Amino acid sequence: MKAAVLHEVGQPFVVEDVELDGPRDGEVRIRVQASGLCHSDYHLAVGDNPVVVPAVLGHEAAGEVVAVGEGVDGLALGDLVSTSFSSFCGHCAQCQTGHNHRCDTKPEGVNRPRVSWKGNPVYALAGIGGFAEEIVVHKNSVVKLPEGIPAECAALMGCAVLTGVGAALNGAKVRPGSSVAVIGCGGVGLNVVQGARIAGAAQIIAVDTVPEKLEAARQFGAPETVSAGPDAIGAVRELSGGGVDYGFEVIGLPATLLEAYHMVRKGGTVALVGMPRNDAMMDLPIAKLMFNEIRMIGSFMGSSPFQIFLPQLARLYRDGKLLLDELVSDRIGLGDINQGYARLVAGETRRNVIVF
């Protein structure tokens, strides 16, 4: 089968013929129909965060179940499934308290090589490796979706939609009637916007450097927009009458996280949603943090147990409350992955999706 392999950090992906083993006990084999290009994979590919090579990256995958191993219940041949980065064991304290996206003990086999190239093992990101025609994943890395969900939409639900909408609904817990600012309106940021809209926020302000992204944010539920830059904090505070209730940073930079901090009012919440570099640090005026009772949180994978939340998102989509088709900028082939990432980095896309 074909897969896009990262042989060396900082170098382009190469489409190779690879071998796939399995499924073994507790695993599922999936014929991939669509796989989204996420910025998180790019951070790994260029060396912002560490990765083992050679590797097949990609974690926003959706497709059809073609085989199941022993001990897999609730999944059958032909089912449409979406993968998730947050595989879980189901037994640790985090899983047992309803936070399996923070699982302390990943299931055995998640990082066991299932892909090989010329007889050598190839690392599959998060035990998924979605930039491939087929994948073998642990049963706790996938969820069955209702019929009628397009594969491209199902793929994006596993990360961009889960992360963004979940950050608003389950992470920060945006209240009806509140005010929200979203810094960074790419694929995840647009989902924070629509998560805040679904939560009933009365005011949503989008902040970005790219006019096309601000226009997209209006479509997703942010009627007020601000151009990012030195005047952005003042503009948001003026529009919101002194500061917003919730400030979301969806880029992963210390500077923009600090901007979100200064945009919120007393008693406000700052949520870090964008993926930072592992070595990123920030200087923070902690007196203001205390006296103004500002809450700062991180939100990983939408602060959501994906196996419960993704079917809920599917229902919102079918009810016309969640925009998914509008997220897809381009449908590309596996061989176009490098060009797709070039467009993503240039800020020209919402989400490119590889369609098999």
C-alpha cells in the first residue's frame, strides 16, 4: 500500500510502498477514505517538536473498517469510523474519572510498529499514521460514526473539530450570554468560534492577520473581527466594553497567549488551545492574575472523551448546527501532501484533506 513517509525531519514527505501488519488482538484495520492535514503534524515534520523517523504522520483519519481483531466489540466490517489522537486505556485514574483524553497509560500496542518499509519498522504517529491508504489502530483509538457523515468531515471531527468545539464547550465551558475572543482562525480556531456560538455566547470576536480567515470566522459565528497586531488588545477591550469573558489562544505562541491574557476582564478565563513548542516559555504579570482572579487553562483534544463527544458532534452536524463541509478548503491526493502543507503554512487554507 502507499503511505507518505517522513524519512528525515525538515525534509519533504515521500510517497512509498509500505507493508502493514495486523490487526492483532484489540486492533482494527481501516481503509482510509480521508485524512486531514493538521498543523500539529507539521510541527513534528519540521522539528518544532520531537518525532521518531522514519514515520508516517497524520492523525485526522476516517474510513471504513475492513478487519477486526479478537476482543473488539461494537465495530463491524463496513462501519465508518474516525480516529483520535487521544487513545485511552480505560483503567487509570484519569480514565476512571471521565478524562480519558488525559490517559496516563496508553493501551499496549499503540506505539508498537505496524508499518514497515523495506523490512524496517516505521513509526506511526499516535499509533495511527493516517497519511496512508490503510491503517491498523487500537480499538480505543477509534469511534463509530452515524451513517451519512461525509468521510472528509468525519476525518476533521477527530482533531480540528473535537479540539476547537470541545475547548469552548468542555474546556473553558463558555456560558450563554458571555463574550469571547479567539486569536488564530485556522481550522481549529474556526471550531472554537462555532463552539462558542453553539454555547450561546452573545459576543464573539475573531483575531487574525489574514483577511480571508477573518471572513471565514464571520461565516462560522464571529460577526466582529480584529486584525492581529499591536492594537489588537485595545480593539478587543473596546469592542467588549472592558475585556472579554473568555480569551482563546489557538496558535501556540507565548506572545499571543499573553495577548489573550490581557484581553480578558476580571474573572475571565484564558484558554491555551494551540500547540506550542515543547520549550516555549512565557513571562506573566502574576499580580494581575491574582487580583483580577483570572483563570488560565490548557485544553488538550477539546478536554473531551472523544468516544462520547464525536457522536454528539455528528448529531449537531446533521441538525445543521455544526459547520463541517465549510471547513474543507481543498481535496487533494496523497502525492500532493507537500504542496498541501505549503499552502497551510502560508495561511491559504482552512483545512486540506487527503482523499483516497
